[in-house]
Amino acid sequence: MGIQAWTFLIVGLSFVLYIWIAIRSRAGSTHEFYVAGGGVSPLANGMATAADWMSAASFISMAGIISFMGRDGSVYLMGWTGGYVLLALLLAPYLRKFGAYTVPAFVGQRYASQTARLVAICCALFISFTYVAGQMRGVGIVFSRFLGVDIEMGVVIGMVIVFIYAVLGGMKGITYTQVAQYCVLIFAYTVPAVYISLMMTDSLIPQVGFGGVMDRLDGLSTELGFAAYTAGNKAMIDVFCITAALMVGTAGLPHVIVRFFTVPRVRDARLSAGYALLFIAVLYTTAPAVAAFARTNLIETIADADPEALPDWVRNWEVTGLLAHEDKDGDGVLRYRADAAANEWTIDRDIIVLANPEIAGLPDWVVGLVAAGALAAALSTAAGLLLVISTSVSHDLYKGMINPAADDKRELLVARGAAATAVLIAGHFGVYPPGFVAQTVAYAFGLAASSFFPVILLGIFSKRVHTAGAVAGMVSGLLFTGGYILWFTYLDPASNNPAGWWLGISPEGIGTMGALVNVTVTLAVTTFTAPPPADVQALVDRMRVPRG
């Protein structure tokens, strides 16, 4: 069988599995729809959390960024990994003990304000729609290459699949679907890495083989005018800000936080966080090796290629529009160079992981497996985000503010309707994303860092902060960060470079400054407002008691 046949077979079987699990695990109540009934085991929740966390950005785009940026690309690796540790140790146990289904519910109850809840709902929707755009874009890229459809149709197919198991199953169906998706994506990521490591370094362990190609890759890069792969070129302030934004943004992501409410006890939340970190580490320690192997093979294949003898993988990816070449000087040689005037290749960094098995000449079934893994990563996170959106609308807005007397059946109907609407909007953003996959996801992390993280952190560890401070902080942080990203992405993209950035901080890193704006405004307003009532202060004390 060829690549497309293997892809249809493996992807088709995985989709059948996901839909079967969703139907078998269909939510019958709002408690099951929102938090899977609160009875998920720590091991299963750890796998589901890892799948929810490792999105298309982790599977498709992270290694691509490291491939093209070298050491500078490791900011994503450090930020996302460190952020999960921060969330697991600093916030998750306290939020689980508090017991609210969602971040807006926590904000509304902790700050005793419907206004604070409404602002948190707006933040959750803004973050989730930005994040889901990257996932749907990843789905479209995979389908466009391996199923022979354009990106727009690929996004539509992904929308249908997510609609079936997110709308029917809710958190209960999503949880057990994500367990299966983790198994698919981690197998799909590690198998080609092991294959290529053996071929290039004779090492069965990619993390070990990774070190064996560094000198070779540095030499190849410098010969073509690129900076040495192991050299860092980004300004240190931007490296720091991007890493910090990704870290604190992780700790404020609503679709990850809600996973800790699906286990029975606080102890189980801690345990599932440990399992998830272990499962995440498998992919994150493999990503640098995948990046280095792919970059080496790519350079050796296209650096000075004959346009009449290009390998099949080049032709296959050209159809998607994500890879292109032009013999500018007509000399019969296609050059890949750092100098834009001399360079004759255009390569989208999001194709690196997906094209890696083809570049290395691996068996066709491995290529199909990687496609299934990429879809598992994108769809698992997309489903989690869509659930956050539907829960924010049904539980926090409809039940919490518009119709508190609504019964369970009506609330569940609203939740499913909100999820269906969210799927359509997410599909639109997938067709017209604000950037490449990891960049779009980084924007979402920046928004989470500047809006949710400070209000959650201060809500847990400060009894003095109350409604006015929390609302002012969330609004100012979100507007500052969102405005900065909007300016450089849409309003003045020509200035989106280090010379045009404020203090040399990129839009991907501005969430760090947004978080500081949030904290500063929150504490400043708190100084001039009355403290929370005694019952709210007692609530904070109870939340921080280790037992009970």
C-alpha cells in the first residue's frame, strides 16, 4: 500500500475508535458533561491531561520551530514544560479543593461578584478561541497533505469529528477519548524518532542520538550562511519574556485546569498531575532530537538540489502550498541559503514533523502513523477547548447569571448547543488563523498569562484582593496583551520585528508584561478598596488547608 492508503487506514481506524468511545461514554448529566462525574482515576486523568496539553503546537510545530531557530526555539520547550510544573504544584491542588467546575466559577465565587465572573467568561472565550484556531489549522494541514484535500476541507472534516465526540460525550467522552489519543500520538511521535536515530546515529534512544548530530548540523548550517544550530540569536529579554509568558500562561489555561476537577479527591489531583508530567516528558524530551534529525536530513536533501530529480516528498508537499521552490537564476540548481536573495526554497516550519518520515525514507505505514498522531494531538486539545467554551456559556453564563433556576436537562441542552456553535467558529479561525500553529498557540498563552494567572494566584494566596482589583486587573492585562498582539499581527504587520517591538519583546512574549500590568493594577486598586467580607476570607483559608 502507498502513503495515502496507509493514512486512510490508520486515521480511519483511530477515528472509529474515538467515536465509539464517545458514544459508549456519552454524558447523561451536567456533572458528567462538565467534569466526567468526578470519578476518573489518576492514571487515566494523567494520560487525558497529557493529550489535552500536548496540542498540535507540541506535536506538529514545536520541533519545526526548534529545527529552524536552533537553540532559540527551546524557549517553547522550556516555557511549556515549566508552566505545567507551575500549574501542578502551585495552583491545581487548591483549585481542586475549591471544587468549582470552571475558572470563571472560581473567580465569581472567590471574589463574590457576578461582574468578575462575566469578565472571566469573556477571558475564557477569548483565550480558547485563539488557542483552538491553532489546533484546527493543524488538522487542516494534516488532511491537506495526506488525504489529498485542501486545508479548508481538512478543517471541515476535523470539525465534524470533534463535533461528534465533544458534543455527545462532554468531558466524560472526551476524557476516555483523550486516553486513546495519547496512546496514538506518543506512539506516532516516538516510532519515527527511534527509526531515524538508528539510521543516523546507531542509537536506539533518540535523546542519546541527538548529541551525535550537533557538530554535523552546526557545520551544515554555517556552510549555508545560517547561524550555528547551537548558537542563540534572540535578545535575552525576549527569550525571558516568551519563556515566562508560556509558563504562567500554562498555569492559567482553563482547559487544562478543568482536568483536575475530574478526579475524586485533592490527593488524586496531585497524583494525576505527576502522571501527566511523566507522559508529557516522553514527547518533550524527544522533540529536540526530532528537530535536529529533520533539519539535518532537510539540508542534505535540498541544499543544492537538481530541480529535475527532486524526491517524491517534495512533490507531495508542494501540492499543499506549504513548500515551494524557484530556480531564480536558471542555473539548474535549487539552493537553500540564509541569504534571502540567494535562497530558492520556501518552507513552512509546520511541515517538519509531518514530512520528517518521508524525508528520511521511512516505510509508508510510519508516515500514515505520524498523520494519525498529529490529528490525535490537534483534536484532543480542540475538544478540551470547545468544552471550556460550551461550559463557560452554559454553566457560567446561562446557569450562573441568566437563568439560575434552569434544570439539569435544559442546562445540558444549552451546553451542547454552545459546543456546536463553538465548533463552527473554531473552524472559521482554523481557515483564517493569525499565524503558524505554535505562534497562534503562543498568543493564547500570552492572553492566559495576562488575564487568568494573576487573578487565580492572588485569589488563592491573598485574602486582601477583592472584586474591584480582580476585575480591573483582568481587563487591563487582557487589553494590553490583546492590543499588542493585534497591532503587530493585523494592524501593522510590517513592524513585527525586533526593531519595531516595544523594548524588543515579541508578541509571543508580551504576555509576561501583561501579567505584570494585571498584578500592578490589581494591587493598586486593592489598596484603595475595602477588603473582602469575612466569609470570603474564611473561604480562602479553607481552600488552603491541606486536609478536609
